Amino acid sequence: MTSPEPSASLEQGGPPSSAPEGIRLGLRANLAQFTLLVTVNALVGGMLGQERVVLPLLADRVFHLAASATALTYILAFGATKAATNFFAGTLSDRYGRKPVLVGGWLIALPVPAMLAWGPSWAWIIAANILLGASQGLTWSTTVIMKIDLAGPGRRGLAMGLNEAAGYGAVAATAMATSAIAAHAGLRPEPFLLGAAYAALGLGLSALVVRETREHARAEAALHPVQDLTERELTTAQIARRTSLTDKALSAASQAGMVNNLNDALAWGIFPLLFATHGSSVAQIGILAALYPAVWGAGQLLTGWWSDRVGRKRLITGGMLLQAAAIGLVALGTTFPVWATAQVLLGIGTALVYPTLLAVIGDVAHPAWRARAIGVYRLWRDGGFAVGALLAGSLAGAYGLTTAIWAVAALTAASGLIVAVRMYETHPRPAPPPSLP
């Protein structure tokens, strides 16, 4: 007879003597705070969603930037800043606590909607995206860390599915809303007033209602003591090397995360321009732009839970290969129904991958250094925005939109094969109980 998992013992009773007093792990035990953090992350996603349709069209129609690396500099600025901030978010949250980092991220976000709405030059748009990237790196990373803190090991995939579903569901809903506003009132300033409301509400909830969760991570760490002192007290450089290179699961997850967000940069910056060149209206572009994150967001409600049942590796491999096929279908298509089908498939593929990759990091990293490992992983993952902006923008400017899309499809397929070959399973299915005679 096997003993219950540590998370179950905390859920059903009090914490062990080595854990901080009064701390309990698990979704049920922390339902109110977990739900609040899901809401906060939806607002974080909404800040990103305000740009998804409007900004590519602003670049083309207001600032007269053709499809090129120059036109995608806002994605490059966003991705590079967010990637770097992700790295520091984990370290800062370990040192100063999760809540101060979350509140700081929302403070940085406050001027972004106004800069997008009234910025007189493209430099203002780039500056706004630098701030947005820093804000997203702090707020999204911290809500991920806080949910992992609260959930414990037993429901980590489900927790990440709920987190990412809220964030990307809000991306989709806000993309639809801002495209509808833009079709009626113009590209600026009205669509960005929604982002201003999100920033004010997110800051208020984070400062006044959200509670610190660092003690929950310490409680879980007390349940998983590490005998080797060097393992427990890894330096940030050692964690970065392990997550990026030496651990096969962590490094495979890092490269897959980077390619996944490279795809998102393509969908954000190139797809709307492709749709527009074939005569799609702003409303149609809004629908297509929203379909992908809507399916991605909703699908994660299932896929995060599913990865807790069947393991992580197969979902990641299959999701990357499905994304590659969907991107190829976008390149082949010329009509709204074909593109809509491709966007749905791309959303399904991303849903299989996105929460599962985060769950891999949570599976492998010890609670004592998990926040920093998440920061390193998210450095690689959101670095994909910058790589995607450079790669897709350069190829589109030199060879056309379709060539850029096909190149990213091939890269995505290769990433899925790397996961299939290199990653080991981090969350195997439990062995079935022995049958009775």
C-alpha cells in the first residue's frame, strides 16, 4: 500500500511541523485566491489582446510601414523586453515576494494604452511595447509562479491550464472587441481605452486583494527535502545552465517554448497583413485573429488536466507538429474558411503545448529554485517573439509573406521532433493497483 502524496496530506489536514504554520496546498484549499489570480491573469492577457488586430493595421495604414522587420519592431521590442524581464521576475519574486513584483508590473503598464492611442510617431509605439513587455514579464510570470505555489504538485497541469486559458481567452476576447471598436470608430484612440480600464482594475486587485504566496512554496519545499546541499542551493547561473542545456526535459521544453512564441509572433504580425492583402475587412481580420487565441485559451482547460493524466511529452510533440501543419495551411489558403480552419488547428496545437511546457518545468524543478527555473524558461519562450519578429519580418521583406510563413512551419515541425527525441517524460501515469486474486 502506497502512502498518500504530500500534497494530499496538506489538502486534507494541517501542514507538517517543518512547514510554515497554517499553510495548505491544493486548488480546493486555496480556491478564492486561485480564482482571483485567474481573474488578474485575464486582465494581463487583455493588455496584450488590445494590440493583436489594431497594431499591425496601424503600422500599415497610419505609419505606412510595409511588411518587413521594421514593421515588426514593436513585436521585437515587446519580446526582447518581456523575455529579459521574465528572467528577473523569478529571482525578484524569491527575494522580495510575489506580490510586490506583481504590483510593480501593473504600475509599469499604466501609461501603455495612452502611448498606443496618441503616440505621434512609430518610436512611441515601440516605447509602449517596451513597457508592455516589461509589465507582461513581471505580471504573467508572477501569476504563473503564484498559481504553482498554491496548487501543489498534484494538480499542476490543471492549474497551468486554467491560468493560460484565462490569459489567452482574454487575448481573444479583447482582440475581437478592439477590432469591432476599430471598425466603427477608427484605429485610434478608442480601441485602446479598453486597455486603460484593464490596467486600472489589474493594479487595484493586485495591490488590495491578492495575497502573498511565497510561504506556500516554502511549505512544499519542506515536504521535499534535498539531502545534497549543493542541489538545494543552486546558483542562478547553475539553474540557467540546467534549464537551457543540461537537463534534457527542461532544455527541450525551453526550445519548444521559444518556437511556440515565434509562431505567435508570426500570427500577430504577419497573418493580419496576409489576410488584408487578399481583401479581408477589419472585421474579418478581427475574427481570424481572435479564433487562434480563443481556441488556444479554451483548449487549455482540457489539455492541462489531460497532461496530469497521460503525461507531458506526447502532448507537446503532437501539439508542435499540429501547429506546423496549421501554419502551412495558412500559407496555402486564400479564403476566409480555409484560414479560419487553420486558426482553429493552430489554437488546438498551441493548447496542447502551452500549459504542458510550464507543467514540465514545475515537475522537474525543486520548489527551492522553481521560480528561477520558470524565469529562465520564460526567457527562452518569450525570446521567441523577438526571434519571430526578426525572422518573419526579414523573410517577408525579402521574399514575401508566404515564404516567411512556410519557413516558420518547417521550424515548428523540427522543434516537435526535437521534443520527441530529447525530452523524457516528467509526469508518468501512476501504476495501476494490483488486481485481487
